[in-house]
Amino acid sequence: MAGLKPINFGIIGLGAGTMNMLPELSANPNAKIVAAADTRKDALDRFTKDFAGQAYSNPEDLCKDPNVEVVYVMTPDEYHAEHTILAAEHGKQVILDKPMGLTLDQCDAIIESTERNGTRVLVGHSQSLDLVNLKIAEIANSGELGNVTMIHTMFYSDWIYRPRAREELVQERGGSIVRRQGPIQVDIVRMIGGGLVKSVRANTNCVDPQRPIDGSFNAFLDFENGSSATVIYDGYGHFNSAELTYGYTLQGFQMDPELHVNSRKKIEGFGSLEEEELFKDSTRYGGSLNRSINQRVSEERRHAFFGFTIVSCEKGDIRQTPTGLIIYGDYGNTEVPIPAGAGYNRRYCAIEVDEMCRALRESTPVRIHDANWGKATQEVVLGIIASSEQRKEIFMEHQVAYNGQGVS
Ligand SMILES: NC(=O)c1ccc[n+]([C@@H]2O[C@H](COP(=O)([O-])OP(=O)(O)OC[C@H]3O[C@@H](n4cnc5c(N)ncnc54)[C@H](O)[C@@H]3O)[C@@H](O)[C@H]2O)c1
């Protein structure tokens, strides 16, 4: 797509997540950031300086801006549906950060609005769309190793001890590791397993009363095609699953052995929730830490690991490496390199942005993580919560097949 005119993007929500995503989005030749909306003046002031774009103090004005073609929704989870629908009602395409909505009713409202307005929704930013995960899904769905029999994915991190805003520590407002991180793991296993989950059995755990949200879960997904997946996330900052992934982390760098202890100490060091919120505010776009948006390329970076994933097929097993993946076959191993230039630096929304731009230019739907896919993933996420509460198997009704073959 080199040489094509960039597509104009507007961002709603200039918070900590956007701060992580901006280095990638601002360097993407397919995208031009032309507008942003936030309620924080500091964020809007910085945006005007960094991008010379239009800064809006409310999302509706951004959605009315005729210059904006794609709206990137990065507000807190409880606003995802509201802001996506607002954009669709103004005829805009949307890349929406996961989760798609807090409830299936919210997902349905998004689908209704986008279908009526003839607009697209792509539910990202999901590390399931990192190049290695796309390649694993491609091999698994191609049948070249026979049927998929089992998928295991597990992540052990310090997630619960990262600085939070008040609403993130309230289960019903979108807090909980299941709602925030679950969509990524569910996307990964649904992509590899073909998409159609039949039922879910799970347990979730809340073990730290100071952080009154679920911080770990254990789920078993049964697929319509007979394969199954175990999905585990433990965010309590004890074991670090980078030990299982060649020492490489979610950022694609070597792990810091002290990270988990330091995360816990940092949270304990805040005297109050207000102090913790102030710290989180400093990390946001426009916050006092003044983080740079030019930190993309690094020689040390390798492919990012969203924990450890291994896929068993009839004729071989697949796992990720720092530079691609390995197939453990019947008579030996085959390494499949995924090149650095196109890989290590294409993280945080690169695939989502490229796919949305392609769909717009070619006047087609998005091929991956569209609104129906996002709803199906959210159904599984909510199924994990319901299964734990009711201590029983929950059956799925809104699943859709994986159709992302060829996206990379
Ligand atoms: N923190 C991360 O590293 C990270 C990474 C990836 C994705 N995400 C996702 O990004 C989303 C936001 O999380 P976050 O950590 O960046 O939160 P945050 O609180 O740091 O950022 C949210 C931003 O939205 C703004 N905002 C809130 N309500 C608004 C409204 N009504 N209109 C306009 N702006 C409004 C806030 O001022 C803030 O700048 C979540 O869905 C989260 O799952 C976060």
C-alpha cells in the first residue's frame, strides 16, 4: 500500500493506552492523525503541538469533523459502545479497543448502528493480531498439520499491580483481568481453533482485597470442531511466564527479573487511591512524565509474547519463538522465521490500521475482528465470568468462524 494517500484518523481518548499505541500509529504511512478528543486539557494541548491537528473537548465534535475518516476509540471500557455508536451515526469507520462492549446488548447496539449506517468496526488492539499469532492461526486453519486437537495459552504477569484509575478497580465498570485481558487470549485461541466455541467452563479468582477485581482465571473452551483450549491468566505478580518464552516479554524485550516485586512495592507505596490515580495520570498522553512518541525501533526487540501458547495438531505442535515460530513435526523441527523488518516493529495496532485502510480503499468489509467476531469473543469472556459465578458449563450462541486467512 506504499505510495497511497494516507487515511485520516481521529482518536477519542488520549490516555495511557493511547500513549503506548501512538508511536506505532503516528509512524504508519497508511494513517494520518488529524484530530483527537479528550476531556483533559493537558492532553489536547500536547496533541495540538505534536500533530497540528484538531483538538476537541468532546467526542461528538470529533465525530462531526468531515476531515476524519476513521475514529480510533481508546476511552475507558464503559464508553466503548457509546463512542463507537456516536462515530457510526456520523458515518465514520471505527477501530475500537477491546473489549467491544461491557455486555452483549452493547455489542448488539454497535452492530445495529454500523449495519444501518453502512460503516465498519474492527475490534483491536489485540495482540492476537501480532504477526506470529496470525501465522500460527494460518497454519492451524490450513490443515497442513491435520486437525487442531488442543490449544494451551497461559500468561503470568504483574497485571493486577499496575497503576490504575478508580473505575478500573470496579468489576462492573470493566475492571477485572477477564474483561481487560481475556479478549486477547480468547481471540488467540478462537483464531487458532477456527472461531466456533461451543461451551466454556471456568473459574475466576479475586485474592487481594486491596484490588477488588478478578486477578486470575482458568478456563476450558470446547470448540464445535472437537478441539479444545485451556486459557490461563494470572496477574498476581508471582511467577513470570517470560521464563517460558525465552525470557522475552509482552514488549518483545528480555524480562526484568525484579519487575513483579517492584510493581507490587510501587502500588503499596502509594498512600491512597488518589495518589495512584495521580501517578496513572502522569503516564497518560499530556501527563507530567511527558513520555516520547518516538520510541519504536530497537535492535533488541523481538516478537512480543502474550504469554506462552502451544498448539497441538494431528501431525505436529506449534509454538512461538523470539524470531518466528517452530513446528515440532513427526520427524524433526522446522523453524519458520518471521522477518524482523516487517515484524518486531509492527505492533500495537499496525495490522488493525492497515486492514481498515485496505478495506476502505477497496470498498470491502474488514476481513478480521469485525463486529460479529468482537461480539463472539465477548460472549466467551462473559461466559468465563458466568461459568465461575454459577459453577457450571455455559453454552455459546453467537459464535462466528475465523475468516482472517491471508491477513498479515
Ligand atoms: N493502559 C494500556 O496500556 C492499554 C493498552 C492497550 C489498551 N488499553 C485500553 O485502552 C482503553 C483506555 O485505557 P487506558 O488505560 O488508556 O485509560 P486512561 O484512563 O488512561 O485513558 C482514557 C482516556 O480517555 C479520556 N476520556 C474518558 N472519558 C472520556 C469521554 N467521555 N470523552 C473523551 N475522553 C474521555 C480520559 O481523559 C483519558 O485520557 C481501555 O479500553 C483499555 O483496555 C489500555
